[in-house]
Amino acid sequence: MPRPAHSEQRSHTSLEVGLHPYDVIGWVGICVFGGLMAFSSATAHYLPALMFGAITALSVFLISSCGRVILDDEGVTHRNVFGVYRIAWAECRKIELAPGADKFGISKGSLVLHGEQKRFVLPSPVGWSGPHSIQAQAFLAKKVAETGLTPVFIRIAMLKSHKNVRVSSVTSNPPRVDGR
């Protein structure tokens, strides 16, 4: 006897959030420090122009690295112009929180998920934007609790970057996480 098409389907949660506040900070940095760089160059003040240029370059990097964060039942993904980065919840062996996180409430500081020879940096949920940002924060807290790991507060967590979690590069035109 054939099974009905609706038999036992597992629900799949997938929440996507943007990082709009970081984009705004980046664009303000480009406008302000880019303008100061141009003015300093025009008035032959080359050392300040070089310093303003460096800050402008960091602002461009900030905008480029923002992208989108996707949380789902299997793991967390970060897409930006440099590529797609992902770590599965099952791979997490250690969790670090930057200062500013509210005593394991996971809502204010950057989060670093460590796996075997892997590191995934999740930008602070305070900077998440979009219609699902509140749901995504609650989902993140739930998934962190499900790992059974106790997050460790560490100042250096906000200065870390992804390591060994790139799924695809920007040149490979990666598929969307939701399969579309």
C-alpha cells in the first residue's frame, strides 16, 4: 500500500538576516574619511590623507564582508562578496562570546563557534536586520543551548575571522542555502 505524500515531514527552520547597521557604518566611513582623504590630498597633507585612506579601505572591507547570515536546523551560514561560509551545529566544540554579550543571552556580542580545526565568526545579533531578526536571535539562543556547551567570555572573540569554513568562493556562483 503506497504511503500518502504528506506522511511524516520534518519541519525545517531557516531564518535569514541582514547586517544593515554594519553597512551604514561602512558607508558613513567611506563618505566621511574618503572626503577627508580627498581634502587632505588636495591640500598637500599626504600623511593624513594616507591615514584617512586606510580608514576608508577598512570601511570598504566592512561593507564587503557584511552580507547575510542564515540560521537553520543543521548549522549557520554567512554569505558575503568573499564567499559562503558554514559550520554545522553538530561540529561545534567550543563557543566564545565577545564582551557585551549578556550573560549567555547571546544577544549583544560577537559569537565564535569552534569546530575541529574550524572557526566561524557570527556578527553580533544586535546588528542583525530584517523581518526575522528577533526570531533568529531566539533560534540562535535555542541552538546554542542545544549544543550543551557553555559559552566562554573572551575579549579577543570580536577580532577573529572565519577559518576552514568556506563552502564556496565568490567565483563559483554558489547555490542558495535554501536550495533555490
